Amino acid sequence: MNHVSNSRRLFLLINYTLLTIVALLCFLPIVHILAVSLSSKGAATAGLVKLWPVDFTWSSYEYVLNKPQFLISMWVTVQRVILGTGISMLLTLLVAYPLSKEPHQMKFRTAYAWIFVFTTLFSGGLIPWYMTVRDTGLIDTLWALVIPGALPVFNVILLLNFFRGLPKEVEESCFMDGGGYWTSLWRIYAPLSLPAMATVTLFTIVGHWNSWFDGLILMNSPEKYPLSSYLQTVIVQENLSNMTADQAAAMADVSNRTFKAAQIFIGSLPILLVYPFLQRYFVKGIVLGSVKG
Amino acid sequence: MRSKKMAYVSLVGCMLFTMLLSACGGGNEGAETKSEEPEQIIEGPVEPMGAFEPAISIDAIRYVGEEVKFPEGQDIKNNVWTDLYTELGMNLNYKWIVTGKEQYDSKVNIAIASNDLPDILEVNATQLRQLADAGQLADLTAAFENYASDDLKKVMNIDPNALPSATFDGKLLAMPSTQPVIGGSAPLLWVRADWMEKLNLDPPSTIEDVIKIAEAFATQDPDGNGVDDTYGFALNKDVGTSGFSIGFMNGYGAYPQIWVDKGDGELVYGSIQPEMKTALASLQEMYKNKLIDPEFGVKDTIKVFETITSNKIGLLSGPSWYPAWPFWDMVKEDSSIDWVSYPIPSQEGGNASVQMPFSVSHYYVVTKGFEHPEAIIKMANLYYEKLYSDNAEFEKYGTVTTDKDSIGVNKYSLVEVVNPNKDLIRQEELETALETKSDEGISSAETKIMYEEFVRYLDGSNPAGWSGYKASGPDGSMKQLRILNDEGKVISNGFVGAPTETMGQRKATLDTMEQEVFTKIIIGESSVDAFDKFVEDWKKLGGDSITQEVNEWKQSK
Amino acid sequence: MNKGLWRQWPLHLMILPGLIIVLIYSYWPMAGIVMAFQQFVPFKGLFGSKWIGLDNFEYVFALPDIGRVIWNTVFIAFMKIIGGLVVPITIALMLNEIRNALMKRGIQTLIYLPHFLSWVILGGIFIDILSPTTGILNQLLGLFGIEPIFFLGSNTWFPYTLVVTDIWKEFGFSTIVYLAALTSIDPSLYEAATVDGAGRWKQTWHVTLPGMVPIIILLSVLSLGNVLNAGFDQVFNLYSPMVYESGDILDTFIYRIGLEGMQYSVGTAIGLFKSVVSLIFIVVSYVLASKLANYRIF
């Protein structure tokens, strides 16, 4: 066991090196954005900033933190993520569990499954969807960002596949003890598939965090935009043709790269911390370990 | 077994579908019934700025630019302009507000498609046509006639195409938002004066001279850093649609993307004229000689600005406001940098005619059924009255100056109508005022403020006045445009209004082809003769019918 | 039988809330698909607009550039699908070999960072990084004597640039799914393999990979639904007229057509076309997976 062969050592060396390079490649753009956000405007627009700040300054962070809209939007996003992930996870569990049963255990199971899968392929387009959200009275409320997309079908499929991988015996013993489907779902399936649940939760959180289009379309005033919708309005360049000198001067202000970089950076900071937190649920062998115990 | 289940699924699907069909059918009946146009009853004398008694409530939507700021205690729903509207009995009620024009356009499209319109809204030409065709708009003919102030009527008639572009079957269906497009878009040649001086170059008098300056800037290390890192002439990826290339092409008498009168009253498409071939050949030559950034094809305007501010480019064509951005960013940091503008020279020498877009790019409309269409006219009256008339209160409604900064509060007005020649008039008045050292001849408060800034700039106490002075000073870019305009050398698109039918179907494809062919010619991937093939294809793929439609449109006017 | 159904009712009850959500917010709006067969005019509504049969489809498929656009779309999407499967699986297996928990977690976290940067942001960054004159990548290649490559401006390179940058942005995220799958492999299988004298490679080959097969099949089938989704946001932020020839895809093409007017019907028709193609791919692969591998995906 203690003996590690040379070829194994070589493999590990290559493996570590490659993964480190890959990780760095993924990390550098964020470092670049951070560096730009801490540089002076002149250095940033002249393209002098690579991975280290030039003419170090906090001014862009002062600007952002003094901007009420940024903080308001951050709060909207936090609310949205908490409410949305809670509802989504509940619905996902409730749909994935029955669908993980065999057709003889649940009538119409395959039909149900196709009904859900079908929605990922076909859509009526933006306008009818908007009208539906409007007619169900959700426009301009937090619910509009939460309810219409409350069932991410991809996550359902992922989770039902994990459920299916769990040994049947465990559930049967639960039934023997007089438990029903509900007990089995809460007491057996949910706790036994923690890594899968963590994955799906992460996807749901990230989905809510990143989606910006619904916020712009369904909210009636900028104070209700989630952060990503707000960032979209900051980052996307307005048409620069036909401006007056005053507008141009004002645009010069808002098109400041360092301000944008600072907002992008603070805007992604909270979500970057979510994954490391969820990682502790990715423990190998948790499933059978607990079954055996 | 499985096929049975699939059949079941499709059955469920079908049932759902029929359910939906019947339900939606019912829901849409209401859309067909048309409300009757309320009669225009005018009681007593009409006051353009009179208050509504009793007050009316107006549903509206709007966008706020990301750059718009507010003084302490004001926001977009409560500010000097909304107060003014309230005083006059107009209570604005915003159904929604969005940040940014682009987002606004897509939200309006959704509002139109889902039949969710407020009483008053701003639309673009395509949206206007669509609403007009659907009969959703209130007729503003009588309201404009009766309520528009003399000032407003005058402004509306400066561009003879403005009102006609909003008139359908003899009815005025929208208030055009006229804008000062000469100052906003018409191209000039901008050159780094410090570089010219350093390399002992003369101002250009022909477009050939421009190329010579470009050559000198590219090869003779004008920034003196000992590295061959400068380019001669700026270009971005939007060949033929952005000012960088338009100005240069105008120098050759080529007018990309607009319809020009060939002299016999017939409109032809500028991008397919032989002059364009010459211009492209010249750009190809410049690219080959490394006068143009080899990466121009992927760079947008902002990226090109960055190349400029990092001292890599000192020659470009662009609008009069470039001193405000991006040039001021450089001059502020290093006062040895100086920019100077020239009118675009032509091939034979003398000034070339330059192009600008139509002065109206958006409109204000009132939806059918709203009882007071004159409200929109009154708002337009107010805008002009409070900002540009003899009774203007510019310090209150135009620009508010606090100790921290100055804030353009005029942006809060729902309606914006500007004299298309505003920039020209302003420059003329400023020039006279500087000569006579008195602001007596200045007609607007806005210009008076600017005059004071100029005076302080000239005595050295206001270095930030540089950009304004470069544009509107006695030798500024606006002066050059004013001369050009007086000579009739600023031409506008001969076709204005919503896209014609074939344009709607084909323009995107034709534009794609145009940009692709032009870019490939410039980078030398295609020979200049590819232009002839492009012209042929353009005509065949819908261009001929578009030309016909455009000329029919012209006849019908 | 009745007793069976009675026993099942909690399952049907569980599914109900989710079913209601998709019925309202997915199936109800699907009525809008009829627009594909109409010349949709707002205010006339879905049933007042003129029916024009397949004209919208004919219009699009008769446009001069449609051939190259479809080719680009399929080519780029297909390569992204392949790369999007191979890279995350490889990385997951490589990570699985790392014993140092801190390092493992660190790398996992870092590789998922790019997912949070939108293409609007990355567009500007990539123009800098990939620049043939000042870009860091070309400077690196220069060290090996390679001539500068204009990744974003050359029709030879552009599609591959799209594929590589897309995989770079998303692989860390899909790796997470495979890592989750790895956790559900029974550790006793490894113990048994060790007892049998299987080395690391053999364990990976005979235990780890087979354990991942279900999730690999699942994700492959699902990703096949994307054969016509070459990634609008990415292409839109990276392309230019220089590379229309190799980089213009169905979605960007339709977007430009839509800019001229509000052509809802044309957009819906293309959407429907894409949906039908995806459905065919999904159904075929679903059937194949269950026939050949006896594995039901969903």
C-alpha cells in the first residue's frame, strides 16, 4: 500500500501540473477584472492593465458602493435566490421522486416524463409567455422571477437519475416498517442523495443569480431589477451614433472600464462563495456508507 | 406498449392544444373592436401652455439613460418636470420605466405585441408604422394645429421631412422628436495637431493629402517612443455604418447606406455607386501599406477609442463632439496633446459634401381612445418654452449646477424636441459674443452658460472648457460644419420613414452582404472588382425592388 | 389493480404542483407556435392574423445565405457537444485521482469561475487576449516560433476559437455533475478491485468509468437536443463581418433579420424548426439508448 511506483509518481506529477494550468487559465480573467477595477481610468483605457493594478486606486469601489441602485439590486437578487431556490428545490424533488419509479409502480410515469421533457424543446416564444405571466398577475412582483421557471426540467432529470441509482432495498425496508412514499422521499431519498441535491441546488442558485432577461422584461422599474439585469444595463454599450457633446461627456463617465470592472467583480463575489460551501456535501461513498451503517 | 404510451402523450398534447386554441380565440375578440375617435371639441380660446381643468391622468412609459443623474431629493417620478406637468393638470403615471434605450425598444416591442400600451409613448420609425397600420394611434392633426406654440411649429418645419414622416393618409399620427444631427453625426477630419507639428505636416487639402498624413503618422513614429506602434487612420468593424469609414468615403463622393439624389430627382443607393469602389480601393491600398490597424475588423467604437487614447492613432473621421469624448480623456492627462478638425477634403480639393442621418429617429405617439391627445403637444410646447424660448428657465429645467457637479435635468422631460440647427445657431452666437465680448446677442440661457465657460477657459481658469471650445469655439468643428451647411454640403438621407416592404424582408441580408464584401475588399481578401459582383448581387437580391419602392415613396410625396 | 392505483396516489399528488407550473407557463404559451404559420400582426391577435401556411419557412430557407448559416450552426454546435462531453469527463477523472482535499477543492472552485462571466464581458477580454499584435496568447505562441494567428478575424480559425472558448467557459460547470456521479460509486467495488490486484488504471477503466456510464449517456442525449444551438450570446459578442462566412449562425442571422422589423412570425418559425429537429434527435437517441444499452434516460 505504501509502495508507490515510479510510473504512478510520474502520472501524479503530470496530473497535478495539468490541472493547475487549467485552473489558472480559468482564474486569470477574474484576476484581470479585479486588476482593472483597482487601476486608474487612464491606465485601464490605454490597455496597460494585465494582471496587476496600474496606478492603484479604490475609487471605483467607492463609486460602486455609493451607488444605491447597485445595493438595491443586490438585495433583490438575494431575495430572489433564497425564495426561488427554496421553491424550485421543493418542486424538483416532488417531481423527480415519482418519475424515478418504474412504470409498474406509477401509472403514466413515462407520459409524465415526456410532458416535462417536451417543455425543454418547444416554446411559444417571448410574447405569449409574457402575456401568460402578466395574466397570472405576477408582473412587477418578486414572484414573476420565481414562479414561471420554478421547475427546471434539466435538474429534475438529473435528480431522478440519481434517485434511480439508489438501491431499491432501502426503500423496501422503509415500506416494510409501514412508511409510505412521503416518508421514503424525505427520510431515505433526500438524505441519501446529498451530492446530487447539492449539485442541483447549486445549479438552481446559479440559474437565479445569472438570469437577467426576465428581470428586465417583467419588472416595471429599475429599483426592482435583480443584480444581473442591472449589470446588463451597465455593461451593454448604448448606441454611440448621433450624440450631443453633453451626452458624450456623460457617456465617457459611465463607460469607465474600471467602474464596470468593479461592479462585475463585486457582483460575482457572493456567488463565487456558494460552491466551496456546497462542496462539503460531495463526499465520496456517502450513499452506501450510510446504508450499510 | 411503448408506442401506446407515445400515442397517449400526443393525445394529451393535442387536447391541451385545442383547449388553448379555444381559450385564446376568446381572449382576443376584444382586440378587434375599435373605439371611436373622440371628437375634438375646443371650447373657448386655446392656450398652448394652458392647464387642464380638472387635472387629467396620463399613463406613460419611458427609459432613463444609465448616465442620467438626479439632484438630491429628485428621482424620475418626482422632479422639476413632473412638478411642472402636475401644475398644468397633467398627472403622469409611469406604467414602467427601464434603464437604457436598447432595453426600452425591446420592451416597447413586447408591449405592442401583447397589446399593453399606455396613453403616451416614444416609438421608433418601424414601431410607428406598425401602430399606424394597425389603426392604434390618435389623430394629432387638430391638436397640433390648435395647441402647438409658434415656436414648436417653427421648429417642426425646419426639417421639411419631419412632419411628413409622421403623417399617414393625411393624418398627423405622431410628434417627431427632432434632434440636432449635424452636430451629432456629420463627419469631420480629426487630426493630432501636436503630431502634425512635430512631423512638419501641412493641413490636408485633398483626400490624397489625408492619406499622406496617415502614412507619416504610421511610419515616422509621431509619438516619439521609438517603437513602431502607431497607425495612420482609424477604422472599426462597422464599415460603411460608423463615422470612421463614412467620413473617408464621403471624401470620395461615396455615401454609404443612404439614398441620394443623382441630380435628376431619382434616388439611388449610395453604397453601390462607382465612387464607393474608388473609396474601397483606396482603403485597400492603405490597409496593405499598414496604415490601418490590422485588427480593425473585430474592434467596436469603444475599442477604437481606446486605441486613440493610448496614443496609437492620430487621424480619424468623426462627429463634432469627439473633443468631449474620447479626446478630453487624453488632454486632461497630458496638455501637450492637441486635436484639430478640418472639413473632409474631396478628391479634387475643396470640401467634400458629408452625410448625416434624418433629423428624426423617434416619435411620440398617443394611443387611440385617450381623450386628450393635445397633452403631448403641450408637453412639447413646455419643453421648448422652458429651455429655449425667451421665457426659458434653463437653470431650473435645463442644467442644474450644484457645488459637486452640473446635472442635465432636461433629460427628465418625457418629450424632447430640439431645433435641428441648434448646434449651428449656438456656435454662431458664441462666436459673435466672443468677438463683441458681450452675451447680448445670445438667445438661449444654455448658450449663455456656455459663453461664460468659454470666457473662463480663455483666461485659463477653466481648463475643462477645452472640449466645448474645440467644438463650438470660433475655429471649432461646428464652425466648419456651419460653413459646409451654408454651402449646401451637408446632405441627408433622401429616404425617410419606416422601412418599405422589401426592405423589411431583404435589408438585413443585403446589409450583411455589403459589410462582408466591403471588409473583405479592404483587407485584401477580395479584389476591388468584387465590388462589381456585389452591385450585381445587391440589385438581384432585392435591391432593385427596394430602389423602385423608394422612388415610388418619393413620387407619392 | 384498483388497490395498486390507490397505493400510487401520493406519487401523482407529488407531481401535481410541478405539472401545474409547466401547464400554465410552458404549455399555455405554446399556443403562440401558431404564429409560425401566420403573418402575425399585433392587435389582430393570434386568431385574427392571416394564415400563410409554410410561407415563413419558405422565406427563410430561400434566403441567399441560409446554406452556409445552417452549415456553420451544425458544425459549431456539434463540435461544442463533443468537446462539452469529453473535456469535463476527463477533468473529472483527473480530479478523482487527486488525494489532497484542499487542492482538489481549490481546483474545482477555480474551474467553475468562467461560468459567471457573461459573454458581453468576455467578448472585450478575448479581443485583447487573442489579438495578433498585442495579445498574450500570440506572444506565447511566438516563443515557439509560431506566426501570429488572428483567431477572431480569420475564417479558418474562428469556428474553433468559438468552440474552445465555449468549452473553457462551461467545462468546469459540467464537471460538477460528473463529480457528483463519482460519489455514488460503491466504494466496495474499488476494494474488490484492489483485492483482485487491479492497478489504478484498471480501477478507472473497470470501476470508475462504468459507474459514470449512466450519467454520460444521459448528458449526451440531452446535449444532442442542442444540434442547432450554436450559442447566440457567444457568437454575437465575438463575431464581426470579417467572419460572417464561418461564424454566422441561425440565431444571429435571424436576429439581424428581426432588427429591420418586428418579424415575430419568422422568428417563431425558426424556433419551431429548431425545436422539431431537437425533438427528433432526442427521441431517436432515447430509443437507441433503451434498445441498445437497455437504459431509460428519463
